[in-house]
Amino acid sequence: MYRPLQLRLTIKRWKSNEAIQNFIQQNQSIAQSSVFQGTLYEHTVMRELQYKLAMTKLQNTGGANDKGVDIKGCWPIGKIYDTMNGILQLDSLAIPKRCQANGAIFKPYRHKMATEAQLKVLVQCKAFRSSKVAPREFRELVGTFVSMVPSTQRNKTIIMMCSPNMLTREGITLINSVRMPLIYLRIEMLQPEGTGYNLVDSGKLLNYYENDYAAQFLQGCGIKEWLKLAMFNKS
């Protein structure tokens, strides 16, 4: 049944906040703990990944034995590509058959999209209120990727780091030096409001940054344009 655009968007936002609301209600007894705040941030990140980047099958895997991965899921980038192609004619872009980054040679995802419908995503969340993510955290993330993802799957998997803070210059240099597709997302923490949290005007995706490898690998897919034009509000 057809629904007016604004009503469809309201329903979509409500569904994306439902898991967060359930988590808050079920964990009131530990609401002041760092464990609560960390898990709340993971749920906030999942909301933004699902709503803003059209990711699916997201699972919160954070815990004592998470091996450095807090969220796993799938990214059917074809949805983003199809939408942006209709606007920007992305299929007219000349995407090279092979690219190179830091000595690694690989095929851009655009040339594999027809046979590989979606990418896997591994996400690490750092709910730092004040301190920025240091190079040490990125080195640990790279180690996690190497240990968890077989070499045959490394161009089928995107690794992400999420934090409320901007990248440091050292962090940018480090992630641009690695031979794997890595994306940094700056996502706010939810802000308290009354006896709960502001689920409407806080916890938003603020910045999306692809390292050099990811920028080559995902070229011509329209992801940055999708975010810039806020197409997630229109799909």
C-alpha cells in the first residue's frame, strides 16, 4: 500500500530506533556503567549503518570474546549504486579493470557487483567521549582483520572503525598505509534527554572516510554521493 513520503520516513526511523529503545528499557539497572554506554553506542552505530548506509543482517557481537569485532553484517551496495546511477549515470564512468594501493593490485568492486551481490562488514566501535582514536587502536583493528579474514576473502570484506571523534593526522596516515579496505565513521554518541536519550537529534553519522585502498576499491559505486544528497531519506 502506498504511503506518503514523510509517513514512510517516520516509520523507517521508528523501526531503526526500536532496538535502541528496547536495550535502554531492559538495562536500566546498569545505565551508569561503562558496559552500558559501550553497548548503547554499538546499537547507535547499528542504527546508522542500517539507516544511512543500507546495511543488512547486522549483529551485535561485542563482548568479552568478540576478538575486536563489535558488529558484523552485510552491505548490498548495489542498492546505493542503482539509486545513484539513475541520478548521476555512474555506469558511464570509466572504472579501471585493476587498481593499485600500497603495492596491492585488485579489481574494483564495480566490476564484481554482478556476481558478488554484497560485501561483508566487520565493525569495531570506540565510544571515546573525549580522547581520539590513536594509531594503536587502528593497528589492533588491522590485526583483527588479518586474523579473522582469509586472504581469499579480503576483497569481499570491508572493515570499519566507528568513534564519536575526528581522526588524528597520525591515524589518517596509518589507515592510508594498509593494504585492505578500511572505512572510518564518525558517529555521535546519544545525548541524554530528560529520563532517557534523544533518539532524534543525536547519535548521527557525521563523517565518512575511506582509506586509499577503499577509495580505489569502491570507486564509482556512488556511496559518498548517496550520503551527501541524503538519499537514505528518499529510498
